[in-house]
Amino acid sequence: MSQVTTQPSTDQIWEWLDAVPDPEIPVISVVDLGIVRGVEWQGETLVVSVTPTYSGCPATSIISLDIETALRSKGIEYLKIETQISPAWTTDWLSEKGRAKLEEYGIAPPQPAGGPEKCPRCGSKNLTKVSQFGSTPCKAHWRCQDCLEPFDYFKCI
Amino acid sequence: MTRDDAFAQFLLRMGDNTLILGHRVSEWCGHAPVLEEDIALANTALDLIGQTQMWLGLAGEVQGEGKSADDLAFLRDAWDFRNVLLCEVPNGDFGRTLMRQFLFDAWHSIQLGRLMKSSDERVAAIAEKASKEVAYHLERSADTVVGLGDGTEESHRRMQEALDYLWPYVGEMFQSDEADAEMVKAGIAPDPASLREEYDALISRILSDATLTIPDSSFAHKGGRTGAMHTEHLGHLLTQMQWLQRAYPGAKW
């Protein structure tokens, strides 16, 4: 008797991964963040390549665990999660959807100019940098001079 | 000295620098003068510890004795560490910590820039990753050195004292030995001495903006990167950093 196995397509896997939230910024998914670099079937084994945002980011191991949990719940039995450090992660890999969600959530998305474009709350461009570092390694701390609200800026790297 | 011995030595030097400095900087956690600085220092420490995992992980691989990055960090004693002495000197005040960070970041950024062209692709990949973080560290430490140096009378005095105290620890970063020569031959890493000119140009520009005077002395404390003689401070640091593994060998989180 021949055994019929149906492997989910890689498109399907990407879709599932797009439902896995980033543990520190749960409004965007790990796919939005651009850290899933590859999804590939190698025979019976699904290989997912993940790149860390910052080398010391404490969320890295949680992210791998969340990805594993999500895919296991979809019935993926043989799974390998590989860490890929090159090419190094860049904020250019954030999806458009991810950028929009960040802004909606109150985090200014990264800009090549090196600072936020506008206050994510009131849209003012009258901004000041409070600190180059913020609540997580990937963010800096800014403040709007008009609505006076402090906010996170997703650093451009 | 074989190629692999030299390579492992080089990797320990990179990883021990980031480990020991990362630990030192983490000592500020909860103690910095303002919350933003506390967060900034903790984030810098975190980046350095993250880089340590990559360097020491590769060092263990090259040594081929089955040691992990954690084994190397927690199960060696002072004489086996290969960090430059600059990384282990105590924090002092906030100004001295930031001056030490600046003097190291400037070297680190130039070194990683060169290592991105390493003939060993694993080294190039780690350098590519780390250099993005270090560019940020340098931007911040340089800004702070200028802000405090060209600040009040009090902050200026403290920054000049910090520079005078730390200057004798700068020279060690540019010393070369047999292991370095082997790395140059293999195209894995640059000759440390070859970084000096770029380094001097960079720090002269920043320190001049900070209205600080570079001491007129080329005396250099050494012994850290060769392991010949660390300062007394390293042992104290390790008793704290390695305490858990010493008290409970093999304990897992």
C-alpha cells in the first residue's frame, strides 16, 4: 500500500509564519520583521532560516521557539531552524505592511535619513531625540515637541 | 604555532574583548545617572555579549575540543583570557566608562571593517553583523565624549582625567605577535599595527571636538591579549561573572 503524504507548500508555510507575532512588538509578524530568510523542504524536513536582528537580542531564542511551536501545531513533524547571520539583517527587510502596523501601534518606522519622519501620534515633524537607545535593542527613544508624547523609533540599520 | 592555534588565539582575543567589556558595562545596569543612559549602557552590553557568543562559538569550533561559547566564557580562569587590559579596567565614574567605551569602539569599528574582508567567510559574516551594532556604539560614545568633554568645567575635568588614566591602555590594541603574523599570512585578519593610523586620525578629531588633550606619552601597559599578565581586576570580575558555574558546576538555566 502506498503511503500518501501531503507536504504543505512553502507558500502555505510563509502564510503560517506570517501569523507568528514578534514577541517584543506583537503587532508585526516575524515575516514582517524580515527575519525569516528562507523556507525550504529538504526531503521530509522543513528547513527555516532565521536571522537575528541584533546579535544580543534576547528575543532570538524565543522567536525560534515560537516558530517551532506554530509549525508543529500545523503538523510539521521534521523541522530544522537554522540561524543565518550573513547577509546581516537590515531594516530594509521590514515589509510595507509591517511598517504601517508599527506606525499605527505608535512606533515610528525606520527612515534612511536616520530619524523618524513624523510623530506616530499627531504627525508633527517637530521632533527631538531623547536617547539613541530605547526599550529594545532595535529602537531609539524620541519625543514629539508638539504633542509632547515620547515614542519609540525603530532604528535604521 | 599552527594555523589553527593562531586562528583560535585570534578568535579568543575578539570574543574575550567583547565578553569582558560587555560584563563591565553591564555592571552599570540600575546604576546609571539617568534612565536613558542606563538603558543605553545595558543595550551596548547586550550587543557585546551577543557578539561574544559568535566569536567564542567559532573559537570553540576551531579548537575542536567540543567546547561551547559558554564553556569558554565560564570555565576558564584569568590566565586563559586574551582580552586587552583596556576592557577589564574598572568602570570608574560615568565619564571614565564612556571614555573607555569610545577608545574601544573606535578600534572595534576599524577592526570589524577590515574583518569584513576576511578570507574566512565565518569571520567576515560575524564582522558584518557586529559592525552595524558597533557603528552605533561609536556614534553614541563619541557624542557623549564630546558632550561631556566640551561641557561644564566639572565634566571637562573628569573627562580629561579619564583620558589620562586610560591612555596607557590604548597601545596594547595595536601590538602584534606571531599569531597575528599567521592571521595576516592567511588573509584572515589585519596586522593590528596597521590600524593605528586610522585610529589616531579618528580619535584626534573627536577628542579635539571634545576640547580634550591626548597625553604626550606612548607608554603602553600590555599582557592582556597575550595572557602574559592581566591586571588584578580581571580575577575579581571573573569571581562575579563565573560565580554560578564555580559554585554549581554544570548548572543549567
